[in-house]
Amino acid sequence: MSSYAIGIDTGGTYTDAVVVDVAGHRILAKAKALTTRGDLAIGVADALDAVLAATGRGEAIAAATTLVSLSTTLATNAIVEGHGSSIGVILAGFDAQMADRTGIAAAIPGAKLLRCAGGHDHAGDEAAALDEGAVADFLNATRDSVEAYAIGAQYSVRNPAHEHRIREMVRDFTGRPATVSSDLAQALDAPRRALTAALNARIIARIVALIGAVRQGMARHAITAPLMIVKGDGTLATAAQIAERPIETILSGPAASVIGAKFLSGLTDLIVSDIGGTTTDIAVLEGGWPRLDATGALVGGHRTMVQAIDMRTFGLGGDSEVGFDHLGQIELKPNRIMPLALLGARFPGVIAQMRAALANPEGEPYAGRYALRPLGHSGSAPPGLPARDGELLARIGADPVPLGTILRGPMARRALDRLVGLGLVALGGFTPSDAAHVLDLQAQWSREAAVLGALLATRSARMLALDAGEAEGRAFAREVFEAVAAKTGRVLIAALAGVPIDGAEPFVQAAISGRGRLGSLAVSIAPVWPVVAVGGPAPVFYPEVGRRLGCAVVLPENGDVANALGAAVAMIKSRVVVEISSSGLGGWRIHAGGDPVPVSDPTEALARAQDIARTQALARAQAFGAADPQVQVRLDRIDLPHIGGDAGLVAATIVAECWGGASPH
């Protein structure tokens, strides 16, 4: 009997879906729908409806589906763009310097933070009693203004008792979600664990909403298969697990694209470059396996403790905002906006408005810039929104509103920025996707809207003549195209070099310019393996990137849905770390997520720790839904010199990894 896997990828612009014939290892059908950020269920349902319809026998495929798997860039995009829920952070045993080292204040402006007494020492003994009174006061003061909490305690990986107690108090006092740092990472760097927990808390609501949206779409087609989600290391976990640990989906979409790119290209040594609407993500596969980032995923400039594919993420995509620097040169900003071509296709009134703005001899402020509610947004304002922000939000509806009609002064601009940051408002303007439409390199939306946007953008920055025509618009679009190609080359070089690269370095500039010459020197900088470029904009920009860098660029068929395909063919994997420390008095302790376990014999400690790691990894993989799991255990140890056997054991780290396919039950 045939069985099928459905892969879904929810990105910043599109939600993609594929149906994979499991036995035949081939794509049976694919489809795209616009991502509706205001109500993700709409876009997911549209994509699922479309892909099942594309098979020509949707009911039969739905009945024979044994797995639905999801990858998403929502967590990554939320961190890069600074979106998410309001959070409170409780740090036990942190001094002011440690709290500053977390970087939480910079990563999440407005986060409410408490430092209180508590925490443990390196051996897992209590360093100071937990100040439950201070925690209770903080929770009472913040429960009406905070949507989720993050909890970090000193040496919690050696003893998580204080973190667990604070979590109990958060649930009792507020009923809000609480993220515990020791549940997310086993490394000893408490400040970075706390940052990881804070970012996790910030994005819980978004991932839970996405999971609910996918389940709604499955229910519409009576699909009862398990729902799995791709983690940042390219493996799968159950939706229930991810609902509590959404931070593990950082780089989920790009990780899935790596798996999909390998599947589509058939290569074992390759460089994957995935360009979407918001980001460009670059990874290396050597010998068929992606490298993992031993230091933790770096996203939006923030170093987390999430186990993820070693991938560099840059704020560069088809929907990046195009602006100008102080010299009037093209500037590609890291934030995502809605392309004018898309707005013009969905809202024809935008075209009429831009025509009028272009015909106005006096010009208009913010011409070609729009605000609107995210697609699918319900229109309701969240409680506690400041009055000025609420008034501005009330003036913005489902149809695009010209910014010039709603912005009167810097206070209104700041209010708009806050609404965008909360995900309540989307902005529209000129993007690389618009440039591609002007240059006839893309054609899915309104070319006329893109041309008008190009002319308005050029007039705003460079005093374009009133009688300027399409030639000037094409010239501007060509500049944007060149800027994207150059920046793409720059980020590829930076990602692959392995050492810091100055983007203004003359040899790099000579290579990415396409001229390949610096003075009387021929300059060439090229990747050692082919670049497999996937994502919707890849066929537009990467042939030029390959020409400039003199490298092979592979644009595989179905590369536009590589993420969804990768989700459908990924495997399940769990990883557990258990540590052994020496008390210095002829005893050892095993640290495995609860109270430390004292052991008097080092050989027994090693055996018990490995057994615990193996058992926990197997249990976690089975909880993730793994079928026929296999376990591998690795031991790293530190011993005193010149002492035989295990008697000189100082410390040990045991890593157990368990993997298997997704179970159909």
C-alpha cells in the first residue's frame, strides 16, 4: 500500500507544501500560498488544499498520509526582526555583571528583569537560598504586562532545583508559560543559557499558533498522521515537544533546506545557499553531512545555545527593504517588507495611488511606502496597547494605507515602529523582488506597481525629473539587482572564509564586483564546492553571483520548495549530555538533569553515567516519535596524569545521540 509524507514550510512570504511518495522517494506534487501572518491557519490551509488538489486524488492521498512535517523560519525571523511576546526574566544567583553578560537587555528591549538570591555551585550544592519573596513580588507586579517568563539560575545544569521552583511559582502566580534554561542546554555558560531561555519565551506564542494552524489544516482533510517539526540541526521532533521548546526551531527552515538541497542535488560535498523573503542562509555539507555549530546557533547577532547546523544567517532576501544611504547609494536593509508588486496585485488601488503620487509636481512624503495589517489579521488590538499606538493602529486596516497620510511627526513614526515590532502592522515598499519584476526576471505579481515604485524611490532620493519614464525605472532596478548580487557574493565569502572578513576589503570588492581586477592584479575568490542555491529568488540572482565568483551554481528543479521537501524527508534525533565531576575527596557526582547523584567509585560513575545518557536519549527519541531508534554514546574525559585506570578521573562528559525515522503511529 502506498504511503505519503507531506512537508510544509511556513516562511515570511510564502507557505510551501509538498507531497512525497515515501517508497518512490519523489515529489508527487507541490504548491505555494501566501503566508498570512495575522492568522497562519489561512496560509497553511491554502497551501495544504492546493498541494492535495495538485495530486488529482486528494482524499486518497490524505487517507494514506503517514507523516506531516513542518519547517519554519518564523522563530528565526522573529529574532532577526525583533518581534515576539513581552517577557519577564528571573535570574537567580546572577550578579549585575553576569546579568549584563546575558545580552538580554539589548536582544529584547523592554524585557522586565529580576535578579534575586539563589543558585548553586559547580558541585551542585546550594550557593544561597532562593529568595522566593522577591520572586513572588516580581510575579505579582508583572503578571498583567508579561506574556511569558524565562528562568536562569547559576549552575542550574549541575542542579536545576531553583529553576524548577521558580517555574512552579510562575505557573501558580501567573499561569503564563515558563522557560527553564537548563531544559534547553547543558553547557555551563549561565548568561548564554539565560539568553537562550529568554528568546525561547519570547517566541512561544508564535510557534504555538503555527502548530495550531497546521493542525486545523490537517483536520480539514481528516489527516490523522503525526505532526513533526524540523529543529535547527535538521532533525525532527513532535509538535508537543516543540510547543515547549520553540527555540529549537531557530534555523528550522534553513536546516530543512539543507536536507532538501542535498536530496535534490544528489551531491555529497556542496555549499547550500537558501535565499528567502527575509534572510539568506549558508551552510556547508562535507561527505554528505552538514557541519554542526559547536558554539550554538548565531541568529540576529545573538549567540544562543541551540544545537543547530553550522549556518550563517544574513538579513538579505527578496523582500528586504531597499533604501538609500547618506550618499544616495543603494542600501539593502535587514528588515522584511511587502513588495509593491505584491501589493499592486492584491490591491489595485495601490497602483492608482502611486500614479497620482508620481504625477504630483510637489512630491509626496513617503511616496511608495505603505502600512497595512498583516494578511489574515483579525483587526483586534492587544490589551495594554498605549493610547497613541492604538489610535494609529485604528487608522490602518486590511488595505494598504500610504504612510504620508498617517505619519505626522516623529512621535507617530515611533508609534508605527512599535506596532511593526509587535507584528500588528506590516510595511510595504520597494524590494529586490520589485526590481526583478521591473527587469522581467520575475512575473508572478504586478510589474506596473514595481515600475511605479522604482520611479518614486528614485525621485525621492535623486530628484528624478517629472517626465522620467520606464528607462529610469529599469536603471534603478538594475542598481538594486547589482547591489543584491554584490551583497550575496560578500555574505558567501564571509560565511565560507572561516575568519572575519571586512566587506570593504579591496580584494573582496574586486571579486564581488564581477570585474575580477584590482589595479594590475587579476582577483578571484571562489568556493571550493558547487553552490546549490534554493529558495524562490535563487534563479533570479544566483546565476550572476556564480559569474562574479567564477563558481558552479546548481539551481535544482523544485529548489523553490526545498524547505518543505527537507521537512518531509528528515529524520528524528535526540541528544543528551551527562556530566561527571570530582568532589576532590575521593568521590564523584553524576549530573543528569536532577539532583546530583553521588558515587564513590569512578568506574561505577562512568558506567552509570553512560547508562543514564543512553536511557535518556532513547526515551527522548521515542517521545519525539522515532521508529527503530539507534543509540551512539561518546565519552570525553579528563584524568590526572600518571595515574592508571579510572582512579585519576577528574571530570567526564558523556554525549548520547539516538536517531531513527518518524513513526507513522
